[in-house]
Amino acid sequence: MTSSTVFLPGSTVGVMGSGQLGRMFAIAARRMGYRIHTFSPERDTPTGQVADVEVCAGYGDEAAVRAFAQGVDVLTFEFENVPVQSVDWAAEHCVVRPSGRVLHVCQHRLREKEFLKAAGLPLPDFAPVDSLDSLRAAVARLGTPSVLKTAAFGYDGKGQRKIMPDSNLGEAWAGFEGQAAVLEAWVPFEREISVLVARSVAGETAVYPVCENVHTHHVLDLTLVPARISPEEARLALQLAERAAVALDLVGLLAVEMFLLADGRILINELAPRPHNSGHFSFDASITSQFEQQLRAVCGLPLGATDLLRPAAMANLLGDVWANGEPDWAAAAALPSVKIHLYGKAEPRPGRKMGHLVALGNSLEEATEQVCEARRRLVRR
Ligand code: AMP
């Protein structure tokens, strides 16, 4: 097998990870006649429920990883924190896309920032932190407010701490328990945006319209597409995402989270080499969903069209929506342009991503109004 091998419908695609991103990927893949195997340490998972085969083993279980890779034609990921060692084992038995090198960069904030900087891409000022002294030096250079983030395993604002002028740095650093970290300059952004870009085996790229993201308590709450930004700002955002995909030599899908500043500058916050929560709108509102696009890219097929069918708004459903009992699904379904997506998770813990809603509208305002109304209707009083 070479790096340009094509996997046609009927092939078996392996997915490392078993959450909702893998679930929607599996749904798209099965629709196109592929078989899906998923690998993770859990059972009865969102992906496993719709896959042909669900393997339950640890990522460090070499025999299990090798056996899994032997049973698939091509392997991909639904989250980037799979150990690179496991990817290397798998790559001895099947094609792996994107490559372990891409995961290695994107699973570590400091490596990712150094990669972006070396590629000449714009990002917030940052400094590596590995001791209290280096934290003091970093705060002296970057000022306050600033944000201290763990280098590894950070997502949805986890492992982050805002540093203010009166912050006790000793206490802040103690909270990181010696984990490598990055201090980031505070960005007074006007909007948070993201761009999904796919890159094929042949090096062809396809970008989706810019998403505008609204976060609550560091977790994505709403995505509005197309983002309410100027055409020049949108052009710049798409160009930066494409440049990041090319610089990574990516084969697959990449989500690029960015901050838009009041003066029109755009800084890259984070890269995720997989489908992304902000791209969920595409399942209902795009000619080709982000999940089908990931499949096309990793299977070596030509990429699909990324046109938006109508303005769209996506609202996440966290476990909090279940606070007063089972949500009123019928009340939300009574809004005919709203789509309900649920991930098959049994326990609706507060803050846990349980599902999402998407509304398509004649205008972005209408779509936003509909999706927010549907979510309001779900909560029992
Ligand atoms: P992250 O986990 O890095 O994506 O951060 C989660 C959220 O925290 C972002 O979506 C922003 O809302 C906020 N945030 C992160 N870094 C910064 C920063 N340097 N300046 C301002 N806000 C930030």
C-alpha cells in the first residue's frame, strides 16, 4: 500500500476514539457503503452503537492495537489524544490518515504553537512554562491578563487558568502539578471563528464557510454560519486555514479555531485534525458534511462540494438540559426546520455534550432564533 492508495466503498475504516464525532463519521461512512470499526477503552459508546465492530481496549495495549489495525483497510481518528506510539504500531499494518506526525503536532499546545510560528501563521504571543521561575518570566514578558494552559490534553477550557495582576503565581503553578504548560497573551477578540478545511491525498483542498462560535464557560454553545464578518475577514480566515493544512501536509480534515480582532487581524488559537463541534451544522446544511468530507479525504476519494444550502445555526445540548427531567423532544420537533441530533449517551451529566440542534433559515437571524427557541422548549419547567 502506498500513500496514495484509494479505499472504495465496501472497504473497512477504523476509527480511534468512540465519541459523537466518530458516531457521525460512522453514519456518513455507512451511508456510503463502508464498514466501520471503532477502538476505545469504553463500551456501548456513541460510535460503537452505529459501528459494525466495537473494540474495547486501552490505547497502550499493543496487541489489541495491532489486531485492530490488521482488521481495517485505513485508520483515522475522532480525537487527537491517541498516543503517537499506538499510531506507529497501527501504521505497520494499515494506512493511517492523517499521519501520526500531524497528531504529534496537534496533541500538544506548545508543539502546535511552535509549528504555527515556524509556518509564519499568526497566533497570540506565548511562552513555554515548566517551572515557577519560567512562569514569572513569562508573565513579566506577556503581561496580564494572560492565560496559563496545560500543554497536553487540554480541551473546552480544561487545564486553563486566567492570570490577573493580583494572581498568586505560586498557587497558580501549584495547580498545574508540574505539567508542562504555555502562557498565552490575552486576546481582546471581537469574535471567535473557525474554519474547516479538508485536504485530499492529491493535495487538493476544500474549505467550508467561516463559522462564528459563541462559547459559554469555555464550552461551545452556538455556531452561526456564515459568520457575521466582512468578506475580506472571511477570505483571510479561509486562507489561514488552508495554509495550516498545507503546512501540516494533512490528509484528512482540520478545524482551525481563530480569534478575530477589532482591527480585522486574525490569530489562530487551536488546530484539531478531525471533525469539530463547530462543523456539526454541515451534517444538515452543507452539500457535503464534515464527516463525509473526512471519509472522502482519508479514503483517497475526491473531495465533495462545501456549499452551504441555507444559513444555519447549531446549539449544543449539554447534560444541563436534562436538569428537570427528560427534555420535551416533541416541543422542539414541533419547529419543522429544526434537526435533533442525540449521541446515545446514557448519563446526562452537567456540562456533558449529549447532542445538538441545527436550524436552517431564510436568514441567519431566523435560523438562530429557531434553534434557540427549540432549545428553550426542551427544558422542563
Ligand atoms: P481553548 O481551550 O484554548 O480553545 O480555550 C477555550 C476558550 O477560552 C476560547 O474559546 C476562548 O473563549 C477563551 N480563550 C482561550 N485563550 C484565550 C486568550 N489567549 N485570550 C482570550 N480568551 C481566550
